[in-house]
Amino acid sequence: SNNIQGQIYTEFQNGLYKYTTGSYKQYARAREHLLQIQRNSGITEAFICAYQEGKRIPVKRALELTNQK
């Protein structure tokens, strides 16, 4: 078992498998989920991604667009 809650999506891009899970409008909630994944699964290289209209954007930009820190 991978100890990750929720549905996991798989994408193969540039020779790498990328896995995503969760969708959050609040950065704090995404961060909580990330820390939970790192603690429960040992996947320490996990990180937060941001998307706008289906395209990946820098997390910093997403925070600016949504007036979050």
C-alpha cells in the first residue's frame, strides 16, 4: 500500500512518470496534504504544483493570483 489518501493520477512525460493527487484552492490545505504524503508514504521528493486553465504555472504566481501567501 502507498498510504496516500484519494485518487492518484499518472502521467508519463519526458521519460518520467508523474503522479498527482488532490486539488485545493487554498495553499495551506495543499501543504497539509503534501506533509501527510511525505510522513505516511516516505515520498520525500513530492511537491506542490499549481494549474491555471489546465496549464501548469509557478506556485508563486498562483499565490499572487489568489492573494495568498
